Amino acid sequence: MTTRMDTPITRMETPTTTRLAQEAGPTRRVRFGLLAKIIAFLAAILVPLAAVTWYVSVQAIQRSMTAEFTDKGSAIANSLASSGVDLVLTRDASTVQALVD
């Protein structure tokens, strides 16, 4: 008396599965784990995001610094011009030069 437990389970091969296995050959697909997929996803998202953030920040700082230095230069020029009017009118060149320096 043979029970069901005594018979070994074998894989059933059909002509279709045999042909597919022969066509596929010994090639093996590379599989990536969950950690590798998460790292690749984060790298694909965070690297471009960091580059865009850097570019926007550089442009904003450059505009801000240009405006700040232009305003500061205008203020210095206006201050020199207003304080040096009487000196220029009296033609005192050494005092005007000392004021500029």
C-alpha cells in the first residue's frame, strides 16, 4: 500500500517548457534587493533635486549680492558728492582727495 506521501513530487516537463528553457539558455537575470532599489530611487530623486536647489540658490544669492553692492556703491557716491560740493567749489584738491581716500 503506497500512500500519497511516499511518491516523490517531480516537476512536470511539457514540450513547451522544455523548448522555452532551451531558448532561454544559461542566461541569468540580475536581481536587485529592496535596499538597492530604495538607494537607486533616492539617488534618482535627490541628486537632481539637489542640483536644482543649488542652481536656484546661486542665482538668488548672485542677484541679492549684486543689488546690495549696487545700492551700497550708490550710497557711497551720493555721500561723497554731497559732502564734497563745497570743497570742489573752493578748488581744494588735496582735501577732496583725502575725503575720497
